[in-house]
Amino acid sequence: MQITPVDSDNNLFCVQQVMPDNLVQKILNMPWLDLPWQKQPGQGSWPRRMINNDALPWINKWNVECSRLWHAIEQATGTKIGQYQSTAFWIDEPGFTCSMHTDGELPGSMQLNWIGTGDLGTAFYWYKDTKSLRYQTTFEPNTGYIMINSADDTGYRRLMWHAMLNPVPANSFRLTSYSVGFE
């Protein structure tokens, strides 16, 4: 796994080659559109499916890998991030976009890209303004970002504005994984 800070703020990181090749191949070869799913809580009106993890025959290997990675993430970021908790696999359907937002007080997350076109990565902004681009993720399999959204010792929490403004094209989908476990 490669973890690279995107700037000197040390709270947003590009990640590459996160999962081992054998697991990557299993992820890329799943019949994603045929799997059982439900709506993500709080996102009921979005054209997004949250895949039922019990339909993924390799989910135990995934969870073991994520648990192992959490220590490496702590070492690379210099931030205590707690224990890995869970991952949601999201299928974003044609037309899906995600407007600019922050994750509020969610302490942090790791989102990895799996299936989709190159312009469907998440963009981060310095402010709630699309002209203040901070970092644009590249949409490639097994790449993504780690966002550390924890408050500092004084209680200050920098707003991490981000969005995915390019609609998922017709007759396609975007598959990402969203993992949490930060303190």
C-alpha cells in the first residue's frame, strides 16, 4: 500500500495499491449488478445501492486485510485512528452525483475506487466553492483516499469539503468501497 499526503495539512491522503492482487481480481470480477442490496441509511433518495456484504464470498478476507491495514495507516499518517469497523460497497447508478458536503463529525474514512470511468473520482475543496480545488482523486481500481477528519487537541475540526460532480454515464455504474473505523 502506498499512502501519500496530498499537501502539508496531513489530513488527506492518496492511497494506491491498497489490497493484494488476488483480492483485487475477485472484486473486479464480481457480478455486482446481480447482488442483493439495500439503500444506504440517510441516502434513500440517491441512485445508490449498498451491496449486502454477506453476498460477497471474500468479505472475511477483506475485513482481515482492512484490520491489518489500519495499523499501517496509523504509521503512515501519524494519526491514531482506532480499530477498523466496517466497509460498505456502493454501486452508484447512471446519473448519480454527490453534491459538495462535509462528513460532519465522522472522524475519518477510506474510500477506494473499483469500477468506473476516470472522471468519477472524488474532488476535495478548500472551501464550499468549486473554484477552490484542493485535490482530485484519480478513478482507478484499488486507489482512493484516506480522509482524517478528527478534531485537534483544541477541538478544532477543519471542514473537509468534497464532492463527485460528474454524473455516472448511462449504461454504466461506479463501484467504490467506503471503510470506517476512525476515532
